Amino acid sequence: MDKKRLQSIYETMLTIRYFEDKALSLFEENQLRGSVHLCTGQEAVAATVCSHLRDEDYITSTHRGHGHCIAKGAEPDKAMAELMGKAAGYCQGRGGSMHIADVTKGNLGANAIVGAGLPIAAGAALSAKLRKTDQVAVAFFGDGASNEGVFHEALNLASVWKLPIIFVCENNQFGISTHVSKSTSVQDIAVRAKAYDIPGEVVDGNDVFSIDEAIKRAIKRAKAGEGPSLIECKTYRWYGHWIGDPQVYRTKEDVESWKKKCPIKRLETYFLENKIMTQQELTVMHNKAVEVIDAAADFAISSSDPDPAFVLDNVYCE
Amino acid sequence: MSMRKISFGKAINEALHQEMERDDSVFIIGEDVAKMGGDFGVTRGIWQKWPDRAKDTALSESAIIGLASGAAVCGLRPVAELMFADFIGVAFDQLVNNAAKLRYMFNGEVSCPMVVRAPTGSGIRTAYHHSQSVEPWFMNVPGLVIVAPSTPYEAKGLLIASIRNEDPVIFLEHKSFYSIKGDVPEESYEVELFKAEVKREGRDVTIVATMSMVALAEKAAEKLAEEGISVEIIDPRTLFPLDKDTINRSVAKTGRLVIAQEGPKVMGFGAEIAAMVVEDVFEYLKAPVKRVTTMDVPIPFSPVLEDYVVPTDVDITEACKAVVEF
Ligand SMILES: Cc1ncc(C[n+]2csc(CCOP(=O)(O)OP(=O)(O)O)c2C)c(N)n1
């Protein structure tokens, strides 16, 4: 992978990491409400996949969607303002953490109904096909979502119609408290691709390079009109399901062992070992990301609340 | 009966424990209901006592409802939990096209005694997909029973009655109630289904209020009493099929009706009440019926917006004054 792309993936991962840290601290300071799901530990997936997408390509995201949103080009300022329910947010504060959407950047929304994004992304891919563009769509979803009916319905039709879509499963091993082994008939969700006669592959979701190879193959296939692919990225969420989750269902040791597999650290090690970047350069990038996120938080905090007078706008076409 | 103050959530938990104890055919099923004890902690302690009768499922709402109804027509009494009432959307077919109609489809030869517990309503800043008031989605589906308690006492007694009921019940738990405490007897007891409760007696205006609106109606009634307006409050408790008599009788007495509900106005719960009253006791009405409802809009996240679209006690007070002054 060329250095520029790698650095850009790295920068995105840092932005996501610090964004999530900030969301957590704002929540703890009571500045942020509602149901907030952090993707810390899973940054490599969104950052690497979206590094191959253009603005005109589509994604659908999930309740754990801050990372996807940032990786698809959202400005942290407006994303943070949305989390805080402010007028300057991507959805004017109407959506909050679970519903950030940024249609101009091809982000067809985080979604608080698990699995709902899959057929929507397939619809976006169908539109690309019928409009004869070379756009592709990516549906991000969790392991839990692969047990919803819509997962199966979407994969089937996407396969039958050879839609330009990539189904990217972030298998972080849990649906809230339920371990994937207790809820899912297969060990590897990628195996489910077989049922729909499409390629399915398992990759290390904390490894930028493995994800990169898989997504490149899948995009090539999609653009060649050969249809969808399923990529399962094995990863782990560091924090609870939502902020405030007591996490009785897993051990501290388990969490700690996964923190050792930090996708960001891993890429840094690669940079250092291969003399692509120096420690000093890495520190500069960290500091820059911290600055960006601090500024985003300041922006969000100082933004005004939405004006209720406009609350009915956009229920219907005016 | 030995009373103590416990929370709404604890009252439901106690009802589940007591029914599990009493009847082997009762079991719970849902996402994270067993080991974790439910997203709101309502099913805590059940799996520890009855591991075989507490089923953690995959994320598969259609299957949860379908499995429950299949088990119910074959002799069990499932209590399914949908983590949020909004997710019934994913399981709509199983509930509306199947569970609701199985008794009818099978010539009355079977019952489908299942309960679907579902946290409903707004107020906890969770936006479009976790805040809706779903009752009207089901109010024109004959075969379903919709139960909506507004106190911990009712929550326990109505849930026990729902579990013992022979037809599918959607048991709505307003999510702002879970930590609210009230007097609840320790023993098992039933609160009668299909029976409205007069929460406060009055002469001048009837308020029919559901769930979160009951407490707001009481606040409004206090305020109005100071101004010499006497309010009668009725909580239907079973929203469908409805205890028409209690409401009609009250409106015949006061001659005025305000309905307070969460959820959009159009085709909401209040629409049915208004239509019923106009059909049944029109000659007693001294003023047009008024509805106090959530605005016709998805529930937005931002606290200022959510608070703006959901009705307040002031809205209820004003509606009462308007019908009294008509
Ligand atoms: C249809 C639906 N069912 C249940 C939920 C509640 N819920 C939200 S996230 C979640 C777990 C999702 O697990 P997974 O898809 O693996 O994503 P993760 O949270 O691990 O990122 C559940 C059960 C929901 N939001 N929507």
C-alpha cells in the first residue's frame, strides 16, 4: 500500500479514536445524553474500507456509527454537534449519536434498527446499477445483525441482481451481552456468503493490510458487475455496548488482551519498523488529531440548540 | 396484603418471578433477557432460578414473536421481551398477521396465551427508533390485547393478569417509569384486564389519559381545582379492547372530554376515544372533544426538540380550560 494512503488511514483512525474518547468524556460530564455506542478498537475497519470509497460511493452505518461517519468524510465539528443535539449538527440535532447521516458524502445514515441498513445499501447499489454509474455501496453491520432476516434478504437479492455492494461485517463478538457463539449458527459469519453464492472472507479486523486487500478485491468485483461480497472483520469493542454498560458478560482480562491488539498501535509499529514514519512524526499526528477533536468539542458545546419552530420541517416534502 | 414501595421495573420483575414459580408453562424469551436480565434489568434473577425457561435469543425479532406464538398454541405461556417497542416493526408480521389471528384461524380450538413486553414512549433522548408510542399500530388488529399500566401497582397486577389471559397481549411499559416507586403488595394479585380506572373523580371535565400522561393529568387537575374546575381522570389501562362504559359514563356526567396521550395525533389512541364518545354519548357533550398529543413528527433527539413535541401538563390544563370555557 502506498505511504500516502496508509498515512491517511492512520489519520482517520486517530480522529475516530479521539472523537470517541471525547464523546465518552462529554457523556461523563453530562453534556451529552441518550444512547451512545463507541467503536473504539474497531477503527481499522471503517478507516480502511472508506479509504477506497469516493464521495459518490454510498455507505450505510449502524448504531455504532461515529467511525463510519468520520471515515466517510464527515467533519468532526458537525458530527460532535449532532451527538450533542445542536442545530449545527449533521441532522440539526434531530438524530443524535445513533442517527448521524451525511448524504452529501454518501453516508446514508447510522441506523438504530439493527440490520436495517443492509437492504438500504442494496437499494443504493441497485440505483447505481440502474443509473449505470460506477458507484459502489458498502453496508457496515455487526455480527448480531447477521441474525436478522433482512441480512439474508439483502444478500440474496444483491446476489441475484449482481449489485455493486460490499457487506462489511464488524464481528466484535458481542450483541450487547450475548456472545456470538450463543446466538449464531456459524463460527464465521463469512460462511453465510455460500448460501447466497457470493464470496465470503474472514479478515483480521485490526489489521489495516488484511482489510485493504479484501476490500480492494470486493470493489473490483462490484465494479466489474460480478456482484456483492461479504467481508467479515474479526475485531473487538473496547468499551461497553453503550456508555454505562456494566459489562458483566466479559472479563477484564479479555478486554485487556484485545487492547494489546490495538489496530492503531499495530500500524504504528509497522511505520516504525519499516521506517515509514518516526516516533516524532507519529506524535505530531496524535497532537493534530487531539487538536481537531478539541476544536470539534468546543464548536459543539458553543453551538446553539435547534429552534423548535422548525421541528416539523422535512416530515414531508414542502 | 403487605405493601412496600418498589419501582415499576421491580414490580414487573416480581410479577414474572411469581408467575414462573406458580406455573411451569411460563417462560421468558428475548434479547439479553436471560443472563443479563434485560436491557432495563426487568428480567433479572429469572435465568439464575430457571435456566431452561429463560431464553436469550439472537437479534431476530420475527423469530422471537413467531417462536412465542408457536409455543403458546402448543401449551406454553411465553413472555417475550422486545427491547424497545419500536422493534416490533421488525416482527410486525408475526404479531399482526399470525399471533393475533391464530385462535380465529384454528376455529377456537387453541389459545395463544403470550405476552409481548415492550418499553414504549419518549423521554430518554433516544430519538426516532427508540421513542415511539406504538399502541395505535395495533389498535385495529382484532385478536390483540394492548395493556398499558401507569403505576407500579398496576404494572404487577396487570402483567400477572396478562400472563394468565388466553389471548396475545402487548404489554407496554413506559420507559420513563422504570425507576418510579409506588406501593406494591408483596403477594401475587391480578388487576383486572379490560377495566378502566377512575383515578380522580370530578364534575366538569373528563380527562382520558394513558401512561405518562396520567401523572401530568393529575398535575393539571390540581392546578385546575385551584381555579374551581373539577376534573375526572380515567386511565383505560387496557387500551384495546376498551372499557367503553367507564369512559362513556364519565363523559355523560361531565359533558366534556380531553384525551391526553403520547404519540402523533392523527389516528392515535385519542382518535378512537373521540369517535366512540361522539357515537355513544353525543347528546351529553357540552363542548367539542379536545386531544392533547405528541406532534405529528418522528421523535427528535435533541432534548429541546423532544420536550417541545411531547405534551406537558400545561397543554392538558389549557385544553381543559378551553373545553370548560367553550
Ligand atoms: C432490530 C433491533 N433489535 C434490537 C436492537 C437493540 N440493540 C441495539 S444494538 C444491539 C446489538 C447489536 O449487535 P451487533 O449487530 O453485533 O452490533 P454491535 O453492537 O456489536 O456493534 C441490540 C440488540 C435494535 N436497536 N434493533
